[in-house]
Amino acid sequence: MIDLDALPWPPGTRPVAVRIASYDAPPLPRHEVRVRARLASWPRGDVLVVAQPVPGLSSEGALAVFSHGLTEHGLVVPSTDGGLLVALAEDSPVWQQPHFLELLSAAAHEAEAPTRSRGVALLGFGAIGAQHARAVRETPGLHLVAVCDSNPARAEVALDADPGVRVHAQADDLLHDPDVEIVVISTPPDSHASWASAALEAGKHVVVEKPMALTTAECDALIAQAHRSGLSVSVYQNRRFDPDYVLIRDIVRSGGIGEVFHVEAFVGGYGHPCNYWHSDAEVSGGALFDWGSHVIDQVLDLLPGEVDSVTAVNHKRVWHDVSNADHARMTLHFSGGREATFIYSDLAASLKPRWYILGTEGALTGDWRRILVPSRNAIGTLDEDTLAPADAPPLVRLHTPAGDVTELAFRTDEPHPFHADLSLWLQHGFVPRVRGEQSRRVIAMLEAAEESARMGGVPVKPA
């Protein structure tokens, strides 16, 4: 906590506090963000947050400082135009701290702590329901109010974990529960759009499990409905926060391997697909939609720029009792020639790396680890010692042009980052890292991929 309590605040005003987390995160975007100073005790003018470090900025005379080791750096100092300059010395590690701009903005809006807790309801309590319930319990500003699931055993699991939660037999009762402000929709994907629309119609903010919907038209309709209603619609893109991806993103954004021009991502193995709705293309959208909604979200977050076209191929060769493709490949062709390929396979007797990323000054690989990990079954309880390589973060290695290879350590995890963002948005208007418009773009890529595959792999421009 960097506290400005010592400043001479006018009577009746609240001091501003800036919280800086203690774990690493990616560099901030290279742009300026202005936050209007609302308290009369601040110097006149805007608060200017500069995304590039200011060389030689002294801590002398600073209104707040950041200490690292034995060195203090100016964090909030008077600027030459009478406002506040928020910047750091050139070598300060605070630029690697998570959400610095967002937390500063929240602080400037007197947002030191949640004003009140917001009620969350879970529509569908399948394998992911327990994860949402725990995150809600452990996130300040959120609390679990209600659950609805067609399977009584799942509802019982929810009630055991949260004895005070209301269990609704009918979804309509949950949507019109006056204590519910946010509805998390964890039903099968073919019903995401209809349930999300019903929740928005009932005046609730919406979080949808991935994929957001099965068509871009459905996504556009949900986003437009949310805007008209003054509500939010977001998608639980939880793989955006996987430790391997966060580490890779940090290195790529900091220029650690130069300009990235080629990305490959792989998920799969050799075995019969699962027997749940995930393997039913009419319900899930197909193999690319099921895992691709995670991986393509990561790719689009990693690589800025427009996607000119998408190409894809689906193979149906062995597992004829399910409708998903046995093996699927899609490639995003970016403006400027960069490309990103995702492969999902249930026919891969030999695993490709989870990540294979080439830059002009090096490369990154993420190699699968075959370890025993717990996984959740259909009602959300744990099955121990289940071999699930996809649930184990891969080993990330940095490769240099000289042939040196370094195994990289993961950064410290954020506790429930998606739900923390949701709470900050509801409390203070902070823009979350995962937004509905981003997930809509993911669906546009997946929809283009399926169209390309149907037409024999010809390029398709995403909507």
C-alpha cells in the first residue's frame, strides 16, 4: 500500500491510496492514460500516467514513492504544468506490476475498497461450477446468492460448499431473483446466446462460459442488447490467465524474442473423445470451438493486428460415433504476413509442443508434462490421480540464436483474476481485461475456420 494519508486533505474528502501488487506482470501498453483529479487538494490539472519510464525521475519531493530493494523511485510527483505526473525511474520494476494503471485509476476515483458486495448466481453447475463458486467466495465484492441446475446431484454439491445459497429448480426463478446482480451461465454452448439474452432482459450482468456463442450474429446481438440495457456481457476466458501463457505473453510483449512472426499451438493426444456434449458438434460447435475458444483467445491477445483470412481443415477418420472432427487445424493469416496455427487432435499418438513460437531474435516452446493431476467430473467433484496433460502447465523454454536454452519459471499466480476484474468493474467502472467484444472476435475466427474447412481449406475473411 502506498498511502497518501499524510497529505493535507480538505475536510470531508477521502485520501487516495495506490495499491501495488508484489508479483510480476506484463509491461504496460505504450500509451498515455489521463485520470481527472477529483479532489481539491491535488494540484490543478489532470493526472498524467505515462506508459514509458521517465529517465532520471527523482523521488525527491514525490507525493508517493515505490521502494525496490534499497532504492526509492518517485511514483507520484508534481508535474511541470501543475498537475500530477505518475511515472517511474528508467530501471524501476514497478512497470512490471499488474494492473498499475487500472488500480491507480480506481484509487483516483476514491475506490480503495468495495462499496458493497454484489450477488452472483450460477446458471448451470457442471464441472466448472465449483471453480466459479470458490472464486466468488474468495473475491472481495462478490458473494454467491443462488444456483440452478437440472441435475439434483450438482445442486447438492453447490449447497454443501455454500450452505446459505438458494437452489432454484427453474432458471426463470433464478433470473428474477432480486438479490442476483450477475448471472454466470455454464450451460452447453448451443444455449449460451438464449440464456444470456434472457438474463440481460431480466436486468442482470452476464458472464458466459466459453465459447460466447456459436455464431458472430449471436455475439453481436448480445453485445448490442447489453449496451442498450447499460449492462455488461463477458466471457470466462480463464485460459488467458494460465501461467504458461502469462509468461509467454510477458516475454513476447517485452520484445524478448524480437518480432514474433510464427505461432503454433497444439492440444490433444490419441484417444476416444469424451462422451459429454463437448463431442457433439451441434451442441459444442465442433472440435475447434471447444478448445479453440481458449487458444484463439490467447493468440489474439498475444498478436496485435488485423486477421486478413482464416484457413482450416477437419478430419473425420476414426471416431465415427461422435460428430466432432477427430483432428482439426486452423491458421490465422495476419496483415503483414504473420501467421498463427492451432491444431486440436484426438489422433495424435505423438504430441506436438503446446507452444512453438518463433521471433526474429529467438524462440519459445512449451512442452507438455505428463503428470498425475486431479480433475473435476461431471458434477464438479474431484477425481484424484487422473492423467490430464492439458491441465498441467507446460514447461516454457527460451531458445536463443546462439543455441542456448533456458527453462523459465512461472510468475506468481493472481488469485481469481477474472472474478477480481468483474468485481472492480461493478464497484468502480474499471474496464476488465476480458471483454465481450474480444470474445466476439474469437467466434468470428472460429466461424471462418469452420466455413473454410467445409469448402476444402480455402481462405475465408472473418466477420
